[in-house]
Amino acid sequence: MVNWPGWNSKLSRVSALIVAAVLFWVSISMPMELPYQTFFSVVIFSTAMYLRRYTGTLISLIMVMFSVSATSRYIYWRVNYTIDTENLVDLFFALVLILAEIYAWLVLLLGYLQTAWPLRRKPAVLPADTSTWPVVDLFIPTYNEDLAVVKPTVMAAMGIDWPKDKLNIIILDDGRRPEFAEFARTVGVQCFTRADNNHAKAGNINAALKRTNGEFVAIFDCDHMPTRSFLQYTMGWFLVDPKLAMVQTPHHFLSPDPFERNLHTFRHVPNEGELFYGLIQDGNDLWNATFFCGSCAILRRTYLEEIGGIAVETVTEDAHTALKMQRLGYNTAYLALPQAAGLATESLSAHVGQRIRWARGMAQIFRVDNPLLGKGLTFGQRLCYSNAMLHFFYGLPRMVFLLAPISYLFFEVHIIKASAIAIAAYSLPHLLHANLTNSRIQGAHRHSFWAEVYEATLAWYIFRPTMVALINPKLGKFNVTAKGGLVEEEHFDWVISKPYLVMLALNILGFIIGIGRAIWWNSYELDTVLLNMLWTIYNLIILGATLAVATESKQVRRSHRVRAVLNATLRLHNGHSFVCQTEDFSMGGMSLRIPEGFKLEKGEEAMISLYGTNGECLFPAKVIFSKENLLSLQFLNLNLQQQMDLISCTIGRADVWLNWSEERDLDHPLNGLKEIAYHSLRGFIQFGAGLKQYFGKKSA
């Protein structure tokens, strides 16, 4: 097929753009009677439903345009035809809602820009001559984490496939603890400390930059254990592109975050961060706008030093650092295959604290180094950064959506001056297209409707720091995210759930009042009452799911189990051995699938053989559980070399995280809604149990 030569003309391209813009404006602004609006919407949505059966980026882009048109038409209709300017109370509530909807519209548009065409970069091959490979300083910053959390990361880093004389592993201990220095001496790595803790993690790394001189700097959070292939996977692009400043890889978590643990969705439903690392970063890479995420990344020292080291002006020092390098014209890259695994936050309160820091930091960048302003960034980079920052302002809009229907149910405020039928005719196409298109683009990385659960859970806590940072970006400090903690017993977190409980009570009360309005007071506008009650029911479903998240499940394992199938051999003391496969593993033990007919008693000892780059490695263990062909064993006093071998044969494997999501169902919007409704019901039941327990303690 030959491309039309007219596209080579700037006049042709500009003319096509003008025509497209005019047609787009006509499609969103042309007034239609309700029957025609309904017919038009049905035809376009039916076309989208037909097209979604086919693969390909072109089809995705067509569906994006359908969605953008439907949403823009809805917003145009809302602004021009549905705001009552005569009643000041109605006007106030109407403006609050329309501003929240415009915010959601902007986020939707920018989100499509980021995700509709991900780059999906592949690794670049390194030269065969290892003498040409550069020197890398690998930093592991730590402050107050236990040595048990940091040890596996150091040992995993020591197993990276890279010339030993070209890899310097350094623990950056801002806690100045003697046991860390002793451990470093024992395993043969360096340990740096400094006299103060100025600028927290950023200051810690910058102090280490002054004491090292490797051409490249790799950074891992102290709980992020790299695979053996990390440097060989990432370094090739630096040799291909001399202007490349940073390569980022995903933050992958081997333990469940509070949403996954409390809702029991670990590895079955994509977690909150997976959309960012699974899709958005790949989309950013297309625009040369990859964000530095503070860990699992490698940076070129010369360019990092040119901007003065890691940024210290905000509490999201990582994203700000990438922004500074991109302003100078340097490139960044993203490689989507996980090359490290870490620990997720153990409690909802810790998770909220982490998100507060991210939100505050992005709002600070918005104030002190706004990507829309200043020199150096391309148009695409400006939009990618703006969307990232705009995202963290979702707190107020999300609460507006959760409380908007009660303005009518409580006070009979008409926030949308239109009939329920008209509202449905314009809003349903917008909602249906947005869900259908996002399911197609994001479905592998986020199931439908889950974003609303994540945002409802965090909205109140995100709202406050972003507003404060907008007013005074110097307020707020860096807070370390706790890792490796325990949850001793299941409990309902009454402190963290207060905002959800307030919004829940208001929606329940509004629904009860709505029943009265439907039967007695507002029966003359029954359609409006029912529409607001349906909206309230949806909000109750979302808020019920937040109650389930706030019910903390027990977490008493210090070593998290990872489900993975690895080849192993079980060797008995009587000389017999048999080949088997792992069911799961941790640093403390392992479960094996053994052949039929073999049986070991509880307490019996054996040796487990695993296989890595150094060949066969043996680990002493004893049986703690045996049932049919499943055997659980606990490791016995592994020495330092055996601990390092265990990491090399398990977490350090380059392929161990490849099939992490293979058990996951595909996303379908209705199934996503069913998932949320199920967890919402669980949330109400658990909240009832929490109330019973609370009043039981009071009476006792």
C-alpha cells in the first residue's frame, strides 16, 4: 500500500486538522431533540460495541474518539443548557458539580493521550565484550527499616550478573546503626552514613554521590530486591543513546497491599499501582516523559550531577528529578518487565500516608516547577506531567460525586436543570463510552469501577495536603513508608474510616428521605427523585467497598509467601530423592508438590535442591505440614552463603515475575461492577461485626 504523498505537505496536514476540529465541534455542539440525541447515541455506541471485537491500535483510537466526543458533547450540554442562574442556592451546587465534571473530563482526555498508544520499548543488547561495560554504583537507601528487610535486597544486588569490579553496592544508612555497618563488612559491600538527615532520602543519595564516581547510579529502595538480569536488561539503552539520562523499571510487589489483602484480591484483581507501571509509564515513554520513581531505576551520573543531584525542593524528589533532566533536553526510558520485587504497605493507614506524600509532592511541583511553564519540555511532556499532577487533585471532585445527589434529597436543590430523561440521554453515552474504552485500553491493568473505590478510600486524605501545598508549597515534610510490619489481629480501623462513615451516613439518610420524597413530597417529579436515589445507591456500593478496605486482615508472616512453580529436588537422609516442583516459597520456607505415593512425617528433615546460575544449591529443611501430595517445609538455620543462594534461586531469577498475572480474569465492565458490589456487601457485614465488637468492649 502506498501512502498518499499529500500528507508530506504541511498545508495538507494543517487543513486536515482544521477540518477535523470543525467536524468535532459540530459533533459536540449541534443541538438535537431527545429522540434524535438518543438515536445518534445508540448508533455510535453500537458501532463501538461492534469495533471492540477487533484488535489493533487503530480500533482503540477510533473508540477513544467516540468516547471523547460523547463526553465533550455531555459537558457542552451541561455548561450551556443545565445550569440554573436564577436560584443562587441551585447555582452554587450546580457550579460545584459542573467543575468536578470538567475536572473528570480533563483527566479523561489527558489519560487517553497518555495511554492510547504505549511505546512498549524492548531492551537493547549490550556488547559481547564485558570490558566495555561501564561501572555502576548501586545505592540502597535506608532509614528506620529492620536489618531483616534490608538484608535480602543487599544479597539480591550481590547476585546481579555484572562484572564484580564494575559493580559497587553501597548501603546508605541514614539511621547510623552499627549492625548495618557490621553486616556490610560481613558480606563485602560498603555502608555509608552521614552526620545529619537533611532532605531525607534525596539528601542521603546526594551525599553518596559526592563519595562515589561510577559512571551510572542504580537506586533501589531497601525492600526492593533486584533480579540477576537488572543491569543487563537496562544498560543497553544507555550505550545506544548518549543523551539518555534515566531508565525506569516497574515497582513490582510480592506482598499484597491493604486493598488486596483486606479484599482478598491479591493477584486476581490488578492493584492500585499497576495501571501506572503497566500502562501509563509505557505511554509516557512514547512522549519521552518517563517518570523517575525513586527505585528500580538507573541514572547517568553526569546528567544527574548537572541538575544538582536528586531534587530536594519537593517531597516527591523522584518525579521532580526526571522533570529537571527532561527540561535540559535529556531523554528517559521505560522498560516494562519487572526487574525487582518489593514489599507493599502493610496497613491502610501506612498506605494513606504514602499517598498523602505523593499527592503533596505533586502539588508542590505544580507550584514551584509547573511543567506547563518554563523552558525545555515538549508539548507531549507538558501534558503527561500535567495529567500526573492533575490526577492527585481528585480528592474534592470524588467527594462531590459521592455527595452530590443528597443536595436534592436533603434540600430539593436542582443541581442539573433538566429532566431525568434528558440527563440519561446525554450522560449515559458519556459513561458507557468511557467505561467501554477504558476497559479496552486499561483492562489488563485495572478492572472497571475499581478506580472509584481507590479514589473514594483516599479522597478525604488526598484533598487536604494538595490544597495546603497549593497555598504554601513549603509546608509538609517527607515521611518514610513503613515496610515489614505486622497486623496482629483482624480489626476495623475506626480512625482511618471516619470520612467514609460520615459520607456513608449522609447517603443512607439521603436515601431514606428520598423514599419519603418519592411517595409523598415530590411525587410530581418522581423521575428526578428516582435518578438521585439510584445515584445514591451507586455511592453506597462504592462506600461499602471502602468499609471492606478499612477492615484490616491479620498479617503475621514476616516472610511473605510467593506462589511460583520452580523445579526442585527433595533429598531424604536415607539416600532417596525425587523430582518435584514448588508451590510457593519465602525466605523462611517452601511448599512442594511431590509425586503420588511419597509421604513424609511432620518434623522429618530433608534437603531441598534448587537450581540457579551457580548450579545446584542445597538447603536443609524440616517438614511442618503434609497433606496428600503437598509438603510444607521450614528452612533450618541457613548460613550466609545459603541465604544468598536461596535468593539467587528464587527472587533473583530473571523469570520469576513473568507470569504473575496469568491467573487473572479479563476485565469486563459488568463483572467489575459485580466485584465491587460483592466487596461492598462484605464491607457492610464487616462494619456490623466491628460495631458489635466495639460496643461489646464498651459494655465490658
